[in-house]
Amino acid sequence: MAVRVALGMPKWTPNIVLMKIAGQEVLSEKIKRLAAQFFIRQLANGIQSPIYDQNCKPSIKLIKKDEVLMANLFADLDTSTDHIIAFPDTLFTRINFCEIHLSDFSFQNKAHPVFLIKDLFEEAVSKEFYDYHIIATDASKSHSFTSIAGISNLQSFVYRIHPINSIFTAEALAICQALD
């Protein structure tokens, strides 16, 4: 309500209008944009992408709605999938392209006092991950809400997404958002 008053907007102004005025992106549109980016990136990855089978043919079938979305996107860009140049085969030449650490670290022990956890965390980052791009994500689900959160050296975010989404979808979206 305060934003509406500050902007001189009527109290019935829809949130989507306020978000556009504030330069914010509607989350559903952001999800569509991230999905399109992912798909185009996978096309550019060529045969290294999991969307291609061993015969170098796409192994996925888009649902009609997504097919229309992608067709409109390529029409807006005045291009087609045939014009996407595949990236060079560098995925196999890079060692440790992506690492996911699931093991416990000393700073994850909640029995430690807060000041010690902070020191142990900073020590772990400086010793073990000094040249990494670190992201941390989380998702939670209740009967009413599904939420995602994340932090990286570039951004931090917290969103509520539709409760129909599974916790796995939420975790994947949090990772995509953190890498965006």
C-alpha cells in the first residue's frame, strides 16, 4: 500500500503494474526467460548437451505451449535453431567444470557458538574454495507456500513460487536463479 501511495497510484493498482513501474520482473516471466536461456544454451552445447542422443538428434520433445513459446522467441529474434553455432568442445578439457559439495564442514555444526561458525566458514572458504564461484541455495515447502532462497558473490534473493511446485523444482529454480 505504501508503494502505491508513494507513486500516487490508486490502491487497486495491480501488483504487476507496480512491478513494471519499479523495473521489476514478474517471476513467471523470469522463469520463462530462464527456461528459454537454458534451452538455447543446450542447443549451443551441441552433442555435449543432454538434449541430444547418441545419433546427434534432439532426444526431447517440447510440449505444444513451450514449442509455441520458443517459435515466437526465435521469430522475435529473426532467427532459427539452425543459426545457433555450437560451442567448441571444451567441456571435456576443463577439469572440475562444476563441483557440488555435499559433505559436512566444521562450520555446519550448530553446537558451535555463532562467532566460531562464522570464523570456521571464512576459513573453509579461504582455504578450500578460494578460486571458486560459490553459490548457496535452499528451498522450502509448506501447504501454503513454496519458497526459494540463494546467495552468491553477485546477488542474494528470496522468492515465493506457486505451492503446486515440488521441492525438487524449487531447488532447481533456486540454482538457476543463483547462476543467472
